[in-house]
Amino acid sequence: MFFSPKKEIIIFLALFLAVSVGIFIFLNNGAYLEILRYKLSSGNAPILDFKSASATAAMSGEKDYALFIPKIGVLAPVVFPKDDSVKNILLALKKGVALYPGSSLPGDTGRGVILGHSSKPPIFTLLNKLQKDDEFYVVSGNKKFVYRVFANDTLSPEKTNATLSQLPKNKSEIALITCWPIGSSSKRTLIQTKLIGVENF
């Protein structure tokens, strides 16, 4: 029995598509597990309790900064890349989230830019779930810098750069950035936040 060329092409395309989807899911399964975990929780209640989280466990960055985002379960060291080369930023992202070289330190006037992967490791998979007025913390030593979200956007890389080029005046902001959708770098999730307080503990 012979296959017609049309039937062979359809079978090939179906197998190719199935294998491609399988590989994509395998490479990004951590991110999809995070999304599932978030959906199974209430979606509104924090999935990480800051008070019970061990700050010392997250503080492996050079300058001992840690990022805590209770709503989406992020507890990660803030790593300082050696420079802004793609190679060194990617190396930093393997260890946690990366403070973009040349951007402001948390608590300082200006804008700090913190980058994180949406997949492999899936630290910022749920970043787009942050909404206006959600809060998160950057901890260093005995200080907790409290930031509040004022904007959540999904933009092209060019529009993201244009937005970040407008520097804040006389205030401290942090921009959280990850690639979107998961497994792609075509767009960016950009969360803009402002400092609302500094606490000692």
C-alpha cells in the first residue's frame, strides 16, 4: 500500500507539530507549574509569607539584596552582573534576578531595573499577575524597602526601552522586567513601581 504525497506531508506536519509542542512544554514545564500553582491558590492571597520566609536563604548576591514578592511567590537574591553584556546578564539570571548595571540601587533616587526569567528558571513567570497597588520588598541588611506597583504593561522591547529612558525625578523607582510570552522574547512584561517606605527590622 502506497501513501499519497499529500498524506505523507500531513503525517509529517502532524508529527513535527506534536514533537515541537512536546519539546516546548518540556523546556518550560517549570513555568507552567508555577502558573498552575497560582491558579489553584485563591489568586489574590499571597502565596509567600514574608515574615516566615528566611531572608538569609535568599541573600547570596554580592551585595546582599533579596527580592520578595509575596503575591506571586518570588523569593530571590538580587545578583549584580559584572557588566551589561548579554553573557554576564544571562550568567547572573541563573543565580536569581539581575539588577541591570548602571541602574539605581534599591532605595536610591532614580530607577533600578531588575530582570528575571519567565522560564528556566521561572522566577518571573507570574510577573504579569501584579496589579496596581500590589506591594513587594527589597531587603538588604536590616532594611526593608517597600515598593508599590503603579503600572503593568506588555510592550515591545523598543517601547520598553523608550519608557525606561524617561527617568524619574527626585524619587526611587524599580522596574521589574521579564520576557513574554513564556518561551519567547518578542515582548516584555514591564512592572513599574515606586518606593513608599523604608523599614528597619
